[in-house]
Amino acid sequence: MSVQLDSAGENMDESLRIQRFEQIPSSLEFESLIQSTNVPAVFTGCVKDWKAFSKWNPSNGGLDYLQERVGSGIVEAMLSKSVPVFYGDLRSHERVPLPFSTFIGYCKQRMQNRDFGCANSELESHGLIGRDAEHAEDAPEQIYLAQTPIMNADNEEKVQLETLREDIETPAFLERKTLASINLWMNNAQARSSTHYDPHHNLLCVVAGCKQVVLWPPSATPMLYPLPIYGEASNHSSVALENPDFSTYPRAKCAMEHSQKVVLHAGDALFIPEGWFHQVDSDDLTIAINFWWRSNMMSSMEEHMDAYYLRRILKRLTDKEMDQVLHKTSSTIMGDMKRHICELPGNGKADHRGNDLDQACEEADSKEKEVQQKNLLQDLEPIALQVLHEIVSLVHDYINISDHSQLLQSTLIDDSPARVKGECKKIVPANLFRLEDDPVAKILWSLQPSTLQHVFLAMAYNFPRTLEALILHLLSPVGAEVLTRKFDEMDQQITEEDRNKFYQVFYGAFDDQFSAMDAILNGKESFALQAFNNVLNKYVGVNLDGPKPGF
């Protein structure tokens, strides 16, 4: 089979690019090479052998043929309030019964107007567009035969155009599929469908006219703002096609960068995998047939496993959201923090306040402890020493202590938990989730695990109450997430003996080790909860009560 790639947005993943096949695949080829990848594919000339391809052509008497076959049978038509756009949610359109022959009459009128050069006249010139149109017969441009069933496996009574079934053929590569439905899509004037996805695999076949289809992979869902999952149109995007409101839907600005566009001419077919968002523009007098069938995954998914798969998928999306939140600002923060550290006074030496702090600590302890502290501080590399004083300064700045000297002599030296509890309060907002907004988290994120290890050991030995205040009172949700990630990185780089010694010293600095663990875990879970809320907002269209969606 020869393959031709279609156009795609600049940020489209190469592995998700649409392929165009000039030769029709076999059932095995379609199953193994196309459907299994869940990537769209175009099959050129796939339906040119259909009886419908020649019999339904409006330019070759096709409208008379269709009217003769179906007659005045009643079909359910879509009446739009916002032509040429046909939005799929019930608040934006009506379903109206209409004799098929009446719709064919609209199509014939459209052909006559086109023959006389009237096809490009503005729709508004009819004076019947939008909410002012009370009857379908008064506004033919507002009528679209959308998803009119020719075959429906679940509801045979719903089938309205069964007489047309013999004019179409199920493509050979779908013969092994259990089809859910076959539908007719027919418009007399130019039409645009709203952006949506289908819960089935879809083969869209153009019999007459032309369609332009824009597609997005399921991974682009956050940029398309799907309607809430509990709504009747949860598979549709909230973003308007015309004049989208980017102030309400800011992520939608980047949507087209992740899209692909294909043009289908009469005879072509497009495979749209389940879950792929698509928006379709149809030319005048375009006729199409689509086949829907369940995917192998959905067919084989046992209902009793739904809860498990739901939890696994939500967990994976939440983990991904946390990674994205941290890494999208990490490079900028790393550069800023390195420049900031290099610009600290003393060119690698502690600043005056740091020297005073060291002196206060050394004078207060025993000779033996003083030597141990001095060696630890002097052994620190310049960057670690600068970071140490930066963290200590942040603790000083944020803890509400009336007397600075009392902080030096009491908070940093005195191990009394009563003193700390009486003088300290939680000053970091519990809803601080953005890395760039948290100076402590930015420092932790910028450090190599080994440097962070040395800084915390120095704090545990020299400034245990400052370390306690940092963890219990200054650690934000994003700070807790960063801290545990750095601990994980450190664990991979040091021996088990050094790892056990580090945590013994680190947690040994706290009067209550479990309170330190709780503070870290509570912050980490709070960060994960915000990420989970973001996932619900981006992928499900739902907001939990609590923090505003978004980091």
C-alpha cells in the first residue's frame, strides 16, 4: 500500500499523523496496521464502486433518484440556531420531523440557485437565520440530515432510511466488524459541525461533494474544553467555532497547533478512531455515509473492571499533570536561581547575618558540639553554604517572631517545642501550588540531591529548630512535592547505609518525628489533590469544590 501523509499542526506528535492510503487494505492489514494504532487514516477512492456513488450524485439526477427511493417518509432533521454551524448540544439545535421529499426539494432549490450564480449569497439575506426561524420550511439552510439511521443494531425502530442500504457496501476491511449503526449525513447548504468525539470507531465515507475534517488526538482534550461528563453532550467541546472566547478558554489558543486537517472528496473514506475530536466542514450538497463499531478495547472491557480502570487512568493523568506543572517552569527557575545564588554577597562566603547566626549557634553549644558544627559548616561547598543561609533567611523572614535576637538564640538553638509552637505559625498559604510562587520550593528544586543532602545535614546539626520551622510552617504543597522528589533522587545516588543515616539525622532534629512526616505527606497530598482537580477540569469538564483549577 502506498502512503501519503496529510498536513498537521506544528506541535502534532509524528506518531499520530494521519496516513493516506491509495490502496484499500485487507481486513488483516486494517486490523493490525491501522485500527490497532488508534490513528486516523484516509482511504482514497474507497467507495467509488458503490452503487450510491453514481446513483446519488446530485449533478447526475441523484436527487430525483433519492426522492423516488425514499419518497415522503419522515426523517428527523437537525435545525440549527446558528447556521452555518450545527452545534451538537440540545440547547443549540432542535430535532424536527421532516418529509424526506421536502428536504430533497430544498436541495433542488439550492442546485438551481447555484446554477444561476446565487450560491454565494449571504445567509442573512434570507432574513430567516438563527433564532428568528420558527419553521424549518422557512429556512432550508438551517436544515441538516445529521446521523439519520440506515441501520441501527440497538434500535431497529429508529431506522428511517433502510431502503438505501442496498446502495452502499460495507468495505471489505470492515466485514469482520460488528457494526453498531450506519448513518446518512446530507446537507443542502454549507455546514459546519461542532467539535466533538465519538464513543465508537468511525469510518466516514463521502459519496458526493466534499468535506474538510480537522482532527485532534484525545491527548489534546484539555485545549478543547469538553462539556461536563454528566451533561447530555459531554462529547462536545465548549469552545465556539466562530469567535471563540479565549479569555474564558485560554488553552484553546493552542488547539490548532495540535490538530490535523484532511480534505475528503467524493469516493474517499476517513477512519476516525474512538475518542478523536473532529470538526467537519461540508460543501453545498454533500452526502456522506458513516459506519460506527465498538473498539476491541471497549468490547473486551468487563464491566466489573470499570472502577479499577477508572482509578488507574485518573492516577496516571494526575501523575502526568504533576510532572507537567513542575517541569514547564523548571528550566527558567533553575537559571534564575543559579544567577541569584551567584549574586549573593561574599562571593561564596556567608553574608553578615549568616556569620552572626553561626556565631550565635557556636557560642551556645558545648565545645564538642561546637567543633562538630564548625567542621560541618566549613566542609560545605560554597553553593551549599549560600543556599543554607538563603533558607535560614527565609525562615527568619516568614516566621512571626517579635524579637530577632530571640529567634537567633531561642528558635535556632533552644530545642524547646513549646517555644517554637508559641512563636511560630503557618505563614505559607495552604493553596500555594505554583513552583514559581514559592521561594523555598524554587531553592529546593534548583539543587542537586547531594547538595540538598549536605544542606539538610548542616541544618539538622546546627539549626534544628530552623529546620523544624521550615518543614512544619513554611513547606507549601508544591514545596512538599519537590522535597519528596529530591529525596527520591538522593535515594538513588547514595548507599543504603548513608541513606539510613541521613534520615535518622534529618528526622532526629524534630521533637516529634511523626509531625514532620505528616507535614510533608499532607503537603504532598494537597499538591496531588490540586493536580487531580486540574485533571477533572481539563479532561472531564468538572471542578471539585476547593482550590480553583489551575496551578
